[in-house]
Amino acid sequence: MNCELCGKKIGKPSTVEIEGSTLQVCQDCSRHGKEVFDSDKGGVSKDEIMKRIQRKKEAYSSTRNQGGKKELALDYSDRIKEARIGMSLNQEDLAKEVHEKKSVVAKLEKGDLRPSDDLIKKLESTLHIELMEEYQKPKTTSVKSGKGLTIGDLIKEAQ
């Protein structure tokens, strides 16, 4: 590796900030700037990353839990659009009511955007609808014979 200031070959570079720029420099050039440590570079510690991941998991699981909890309805986009039209609101009016952009409402109605928990609450109270529904565990079928499940088994079960 070469020093980014003088170009000299270096083994172990020092990371320094010189006039607002972070550079990898040799020991001689490191005196021209302030040494920067990992935490100073705007880097994020492993602990902080783990905390962020945990918060995201908790946020996701709050709307998609099993065991009698509620999840976002699969037809949430249709419910939002029908309720908006039923209240004689256009997308812009609804956006103002829930303090969002018109493009967010449009994406919600197309199903291109999954609403956050806060937005779900705002939409439910503004439009007087339920966007959350009881989580229903998918029905599973077990086959006792060693042959496995066939299409015919599924048809018989559906009837």
C-alpha cells in the first residue's frame, strides 16, 4: 500500500484526518493531521449493529406474530382504496390527513409499499377500517404412507 499523501510504500498505514479528508498515510505524514480511530470515522460498532437488527426484528414481528396475534391483511391495499373512495377523499386529501406524501398513499393503494405500524394506526383511525387481522396458522397435511403427498390428495382434501 502507498501513502495517500506522499506516495511512499508503507506496511501499516495510519488513518488521519487532514483538512476534513480521511487518508491512509505513512508515519512521517501522519504528523500533518489528526489520527482518526474507528469510532471517529462514523463507523458503527458491532453492538450498535446488533441493536439495530434487533429493533428491526421487533418492529417486523409486531405486525406478524403467531399464536392469536394480528398481522397486516393481505388485501390492505384494496381496503385503503375502498375506504378512501367511500369517504369521498382523493389521495392528496388522505395523505394530508395522515401526514404523508401523496406518493406514499398511491404506493399503498397499489400494494407496492407495506405501511409501518404507525401508519397502519393512522390509516385505521382516519378511514375507520381494520388493516390488521388475526394470524391464522397455515393448515398443514401429514401423510402417513411412505408415498408422499400427491395432487390427488390435495384435491380430496379441498372437497
